[in-house]
Amino acid sequence: MGAAGDLAGGINFYNKLTGERSVTIADVFDKFDGLDKVDRLRYDTPEFNGFSAAVSYVDTGGFDFGAGWAGKFGEVEVEAAGYYANNSAGSTTEKGRYGGSVSAKHSSGFSLTFASAKREAKAAGTDDAKYYWGKLGYSAALNSLGATHFGVTYGKFENLAQNGDEAKEVGVGMVQDLESIGSNLWFTARRHELDRTGSTFDDVFIISTGLLLNF
């Protein structure tokens, strides 16, 4: 289940008070990655006891750092990661961003994920943008095609487009692995909600499905 801004970022909310469609899903939902697709000089450490890290310098003058750990406690597999990115030299709106996530999966097939991040605003009077996101998942061998995966997600995103914005998304999804061809079938359904002072927006419901073929 991809990020809301990636899957349907260009779809507009409808403002029932003004009749306008000026706010998109991508405006108020974001996963706050690092400095993303820019030219960079990067160093990755060797992995040691499940721990690894990376640091890079980008051509806009910023830098980012990330670290992660993966291991197992009895019947539970755990992965955790965090990052900090300084983009002050290459951005007119933000000083930097930081965040992290942790996932745990039990041998029974149940899993939990939690992620959060903050984007520090550069302009005085602009609130920092932040989000909190979680997923409950379950995987099982229900047929001969491959593993079947189910997930329920919830996310809350604040101050992304302007101060006081509060956007929420609730989603459900399923992925059916097709092991014989290394591909999968997927289905998702999501509701997107936006609360903004002085505006009343209709919720946006999106249902999507597809076939991912790997070559």
C-alpha cells in the first residue's frame, strides 16, 4: 500500500463552501522522504550485527544521514530505521526534516508498523509539518498461488499546505503473490479527509487495483 500522495496525489478535494477544487491530495499528504532524487556523494557503512548507516552530501549543498537495524527476538522479526536531512541551503521553505519507522512481524503472520516524521519550516510564523502513520498487517498461505497479505492503515498529517491543516487517511488493502512468475495482484481502498479552518471539504474515496509484473 503506497503513500497517499504517490498513488492519487493529483486528485482534488471539493470545497463545499466555495465550490473550488484548488487543494490536491499531494498538497496535504506526504511521506517526508530524505533529500530524494538529487545528485549526491554517498557512503554506506558495512552491516554489523544487523546495523547499517549511510551519509551523503548533495549538489544543492545539503546533507542527509540514515541508520537502520534488523534483527529477531524469538518469533518476532524487527526492523527499525531513522534519518535526518538538512536542506536549508537548497530550499526557501524548510530547514530540515527527520523521522523514523519501526516494524515487527510475528511468525503467526501478524505485523505492526509505525512511522513518523517532521519537516522544519524556515519562514517565521509557519508551523512545522508532521505526520503519524501506522499499519496492521497479516500474511498467510491461503492458496497455491503464493502468500496473501492484508493490511489496514491510518495516517494523520498536519500543517503540510498551511498552518492548522489536518489531513487523515484510512485504508485497507490486499496483495496476492504470484510466486510462479514473481509478480502480484493488489487491491486498495482509501478515504482521505481534510480539515481546514474556514473551509468544508468533501472526503475523497479511492478504490484501485492492479497487476504488477516483474521482468
